[in-house]
Amino acid sequence: KNILDACGGAVGFWTVGYAFAYGGSDASKITFIGNADFALLNVHDGASLIGWFFQFAFAATAATIVAGTVAERCKFEAYIAYSLMLTGFVYPVVVHSIWSSSGFLSAFTDDKLFGSGMIDFAGSGVVHMTGGATALFAAKILGPRIGRFYDAEGRELPEPIIFPPHSVPLQAIGTFILWVGWYGFNPGSTLGISTSGYADVAALCTLNTTLAAASGSVSALFTDSLLERRRTGETMYDITMCMNGALSGLVGITAGCSVVEPWAALVI
């Protein structure tokens, strides 16, 4: 499914997605959706082409968020249709609203909402909330896994069944890969490094990204341990909560990593 997200996302974002997101942007007017540069027919300069590639990575990320929710529970055809729809229409509409200079929430338009527009530097809302909301609806449509809350006959179980993880070491490796990848996500969203001031912004993003991940990991681990102790009287440390906390911290700081103080990154 992740491979299909990359492939379907590339096709969908190339044909119509990028055009809906950024095509025909004009800071002097507000539009619902872009209306130019379909299939990149009139885009030839290197800056715009590499810009498409960078934005495609974000679109594919939004799609892969849903993959874990519907893994092994969604038909192949339905998954392809969802991936194309998300990267070709749903995600671009959100991008246009916030990151395009013609978006009604944009900080780059002449008529900024509340005088400042929405600041989402690297996609906490644009990428991760869009993917998360899609995953929530997908989970609701598919329902719980068989045997989790109900037996094979549909009778409710007295206690939910906990499915053991397949490989915690692989989960830990995946967490570290995502953490390192986030340094391309957040500092990389400066879209440059040589221009005056850009290096300072990238450095702040790197620091805040690190602190948010570390703080989220530790706080989730000990919060879960305290709740477990209150429930059972025993203290246990769940490494999976530690990993989930790190990812939550990374997602949380993605929007404001370029503007908040380091102490605020810990709180976020």
C-alpha cells in the first residue's frame, strides 16, 4: 500500500493535484481551488519542477498516514481509488486554502485572515490532520478488526482483545527513520539555505523538532506508566507508547517549528 501511495500519489498530483493546489495563484484574489498548470504542461523552470517534487512528497505522506489505518482491511481497488482522490483533489484543496497565495486561510495573500493568516510551516494541519481525518473516516467505514471487540458471530466481548505487536524492534527502527526524516520535513520547508536568514530558520526548526520529539516520547511513556500503576498497582514501561509519543511530538511541532521558542517546543 505504501508503494501504491507513492505511485498513485505521483500520478494524481502530477495530473491535477498540483494544479488544484497552486495553479494560477494570485495574492490579490481569493479562490477555492487552482485552475492552471495541469500535468505541468506550462511548467519548465527548475525551481517549479523541484517544487513539484517536494510538494509531491508531502501529498504522498498524507496518503501513507491512512495506510496504517486500513492495512489488510481494504480492497485493493478501493485503496487505489482513495489514494488518487486524496492526492489529486482532497489534499490539494487543503493546500490551496493554506499554502497558496490565493487561499482564504493563507498567510501569503494580500487579505490575510485576522491580519496574519494561518501559520502552518511544514504541515501539522495541511498534511497530518488531513491524513488523520481521512483515516478516521476510513476506520469508521471499515469498523473494528474482527476479534478485537466482537467475536466471529458479532457478539460483544467482555474485554477488548489486545493484539500483540509483530516486531517491536522493527517499530523502533521505523520510529527512528521517521524521526530522522522529519529533519527533511521541517527544516527542509525553508525551501532554501543560502538566502540570508534561511539558515537561522532551519536551525531553529531542527532544534524545535528534536525537543518536541524527545519531550513527547518521555511524557507519553511516563503518563502511560502512571495510568497503568493507578489501574493495576504495578509500574510498567511500554516502549510502544514511547514511540507513539515521539511521533506525536513531531506532528505537533511541525506547524510552528519556525516561530516558537525552544521551551515552547517542549510544551507542545
